[in-house]
Amino acid sequence: MTAAQSTVALTGASGLIGGALRAALAQAGYSVISLVRRTPSGPDEAEWSPERGVIQPQRLEGIVALVHLAGENIAAGRWSRRRMDAIRGSRIDATSALVDSLTRLRTPPNAFLCASAVGIYGDRGDDWLTEQSDPGHGFLPDVCQAWEAVAGKAREKLGARVVHLRFGVVLAPTGGMLARLLLPFRLGLGGPVGSGRQYLSWISLADVVGAVQHALRDERIAGPVNVVAPTPVTNREFARTLGRVLHRPAVLRVPATLLRLALGRLADEALLASARAKPAVLLDTGYAFRHPNLDGALRDLLAPRLANGEVA
């Protein structure tokens, strides 16, 4: 799939990944239609609803692909029953409605790329995990499995190539985990969480954008794709590396019991679980990582702030 005269629709365009991807697609020559949950403000927007899908599907007539990134933030707070229902519904029900609404197009998109997460593998210790690995057990693995199953309906209903983008922890200084860690680490209050032995499958925002574009263009790619760097690290290694880059100590461990008291089930499944994922599909199809190693990624991501003395 080439960019020339191609139009891609995108949900979650206002988020960390979506905003960066929208800009990169436009720079690469694609026309981008952002799906928004309000009245569209121009021809490059179309309205959609998690309950109803695309409100006026004809606005998307002629798109070559839809990249679906929208979903409730899993780390926004303790997982109450209501929060868990919202997380599940924003992924499973919303994706189902989105796919159903696209069936009303005369010419459906050729590709449907849908977000998922390496959380599908659950807590797997030191095991290497590829796209062929079995799912784990728990709330996140269950949600991800159901999410991918619903997204897979686009293959049956639309005849589309379906890609499940299993994102790892996305590193960017402007949002997500890294942005939240900068202040405590800058103050010398950073360190590993829990035992520190759990693996963290990370990826820079630049490589997320690059990997999604690679999956969009390469028609050999279908099914699950681990969107992670090739060098996962333990939580202890991550803390040490970030501390070294910021020239700060990183020895204040956050006990698992404290995390569980504060966050409940979220702590065990999102912060203390170990997922050592390998981007086998990306590597096998020739994707060249801009940031294959954590030290280089952090130095590149934080270079402007380090130069201005903001984080050092």
C-alpha cells in the first residue's frame, strides 16, 4: 500500500500515539480523516460513536485503511468494577460497532489495524514471547483476546487485512509512563517497583509510528504484531538506565504491597507483571528500529530537555 492518493481513517487521533501517527501519515503523503466524537469541524474529520460506530459511513467512502487506536486509559486509576466495565466496553463494544458501521460502505477499506497490547500475554516471568505465544490469564489478557476477536470480524465482514497492534509501553517525554516518571527521578526519588525483576517491553514513540506505518504498507503483515523494541529490560534495568541518563540515583524501590494497597488489581496486572516480548513479525518483515536499545532511546527522547537543563 503506497501513500500516493491514499486516504487513511484514524480513531484516537488526539492521543499520544494517534497525534504523532496522524502527523507522520500526512507527511508521508497520505490524506488522513480523523474520527472524532463531536461534530466534525472540517472535511478531514468524521464523527463516530463508541455505541454506534461511524455516524455517516459515506464520509469514509474510498479509504484504503482504518487505524483504530481509541480506548479507555487502563492506568487512569484503581480498577473498580465500573472502571473495568468502561475499559472492556471502550475496546470490545466500540470496535464491534465500528466494524459493523463500515459494512455500509460500497467499498470497504483494504486494511483494518486495531490496537491491542502485550498485556495479552499476562505475567510470564523470563519467558520470551512472540506473536505465536499463548495468551495469559487475567483481566487484561481476557480483554485483549476479546478485543482481537472482535477486530478480526473485519476480515469476515469487510474482507479486510486485519492487524492486531500489540503495543508495549510507549516512551515519550510528553505523555505516558516516561512523562510521569521524570519528576520523581529528577528529584532523586526514582527506583524499581516491586522486585524489579519483571520485564518491561518498551518502545519509543518514533518506532511506534514507524511500526504502524510499516504494517500499513506491508501487505504481508496480518494478525498479531508485537509493537515493542527488540531489547526488553527488567524494571530494575529501566530504573537504572533512566537514572543514569538523568544523572540521578535510582535506588528507592516502591514495594509491591504499597502498590497493591494504592492500585489494587491494576498493580499486579499492569505494573508488576512481566512480559518479555519480541517483535518477531516486525523483524522478519524488515522493519529497522530507530531506537533498538533503551539507553540510546532515552538519551534521544530527553536530549532537548537535558540540553535546556530541565531534567538534569
